[in-house]
Amino acid sequence: DILVLVRKRHAFVNALTRELKRRKNIPVAGADRLRLTDHIAVQDLAGTRLIVCGLTFKNEAHLVLKAEKKNVSRRYRIRNNGLTTEIRLADFRSDIERLHTIDDNPDSKVELTVEIGGNPVYRIFILPNQATLIRKDDSVSIDLLELDDPSAAESAAAHALALERPGEEPLELERIDEDNMITWRFDPNQFAPGSWLIYPPPEGSIQFRPTLMTVGEIVETDNCFVRAISVPDRVLRENTIDNLIAELTSDFDNPAWNEVIQTARQLGHLPLSRLDVWRRFARSPQAMAALAFRYNDFTGRFLTRFASELPFSWDTIAFCDWKAAAGKLRYQTDRLFGDSAPQIFSAFLQSRIKDLTAEFGTLAFLLGIIQADYFDDAARQA
């Protein structure tokens, strides 16, 4: 069997099919569309690789990963397999993602250096996104020259979400491509005043950096979540979000929790490091205990992502913070569910502890004590 692969369905494809069918001794099944990146073998081959040549057994080679503006790095010895050694960057993906999140700058780079005999011989910088949006008066664009695979532009898409109303369905922006540019229309006159997040949908072929766009004046509102995320200045916005998170941590009934949950539902597919609210949560052990134990529909998978996508470890949460969060959960369920509260509190707390300890076994002791404080059978086992 022979498979002819082409980037696009140009006129050549139809002409080739007609010609092969004309020759009756060559059976042709017809044209079909394949998404090659869905195949595991292609995904493996598509990963960026470095080939180190000229190694000898006397020269040691190392790979060094370093956060761009922080004195934090990782150093790995490269196994010498002969004169030519291959380095697959996919093998270091988790460490690269962690180094990206150390700096609060969403465009922070990771510096990769190959050393031979202690001397740097090759250096590249790794960006956290496939592309960055270019803002214009009535549109946003991506430069095709910025893409490794320009064919991905065919199915690229962009959504806009009003951060003041995260529960609403996002709007799909209209494509109005220009020369060498992927362009989406974003005319401020057609959008309500407020803060709009332009981001790639889960199925988008290009995962560009989410970008905050402000339309009109800052919206006057009593909603503290909306006020916090709408602050234009980054430093002031982060301080305002920190104050909000402190209020959420102490009050599980704060209405702003609704916006936090809606944000996770609508934007949970994005890397956590791309949104200020998750980066600021990860800076507070007390807030992370509240995020884990407050009664909500966060999945265990969503919570465990904080340890891999942000500079955060669940082991940094003290016992007193876990205990305080469990106490607030009990008060919350009492208020919400009345006579059914004990059963719901028990089921939710045990389910959440199971999710966390399944992924992070070191939490089992502390969270086991929390269970023992509330459940008789757990107390007997302890």
C-alpha cells in the first residue's frame, strides 16, 4: 500500500486521484483527511531533539535548565552513548514547566544550555506559549512567522470571556486573516465595558498566551472578585487579588467563591500559570487548604495540577491550616444542608482527602489525623 501525504487539499490532490483512477491497474481508495498529530508515533517524533556530536568518554556532557530571571536551575548528566548522543526535550518537560512558573512574568523564558567538559557549547531559550497575541485597535493577531508549524493556522481559534461574568458562555471571535497573520476581530465598540480575556479554546490548534483586554472604563461593581481582576496595573492587581484570597480563605460563604468556581469551569483547560488568580492562590498555604476543602465541584485532578504547574507543594500546608479549613467546611455544610449536613460533610471530606493522598502519599499522616478528629471509625483506626 502507498499513502500520499500532502499538507493541504490543493488542486493537485484531485488531479492525482483522477489520473490514478484513469489507469485501471492502480486501485485508489480516494482522498481522506488525516490528523497526523493524533498518532502516538508522530507525537514522539515531533518532539524537539538535540543531537550532541563528537563526544568522547573523556568529556562529560550536561544539560542545564535555568529560570530566566531567577537563580534557580536544574543540571542533568547526559549519558554518553558513543560519538552521537540524542537529547529529547520531552523527557524534561515537567521541570521546564516548573521553571516557567517560578517567575510571575507570564512570558518568562527557560534557558537551556548544553555543556561539554564544563564549557557551554549550545544555548536556546524556551518560551511558555506557542505564540503571543499582537494587539491592534479592533483586532488581535498572531504572526505566522512565529509558528513552528504554519499549517496549524487552519484550525486556530480564539474565544473571549467577560471576566466580570465567568459563568456566561464565551464568544468565538471572527477570523479576518491578513497577509502572514492570523487575525480575529475584536472591536471594542461591539463588546460590553469590562475586562475580556482572549484565550485559545481546548480544541484550538494554537495555544497562544491568554491576553487581558479592557473595554471602556473600569466597571463599577460591588463584586470584590471583579474589582480585583479588573485592576489594569499588574502589581496593584496582584496585591488586590491577594487581599481577596485572604477574605475567601477566612469566609467559605463569600459570594466571590462563585466567580472562582466559574473561572475554573470555563478556563480550567488553560495552564494554571496563565491566570493571576491561580498563581496568587498558590502563594498562600492557607488559601490552598481552603481551595481543597471548601464544598465545591473542583475535581481531584484540577487540585493536583497546582503541584505540577505552579511553584507549590501540598506538603507546605501546616496541620493547623488543614484543621481550620476542615472546620470551615463543617460550618459551610451545616448552613447549606441542615439535617443532611453530617452525611454530606463526611462524604465530601473523605473523598477530597482520598483524592489528595492518592496523588501525594506524604499527606496521608496529617490528613489522617484530620479524619480522626471527625469520624469515629477513622479515630479507632488511628
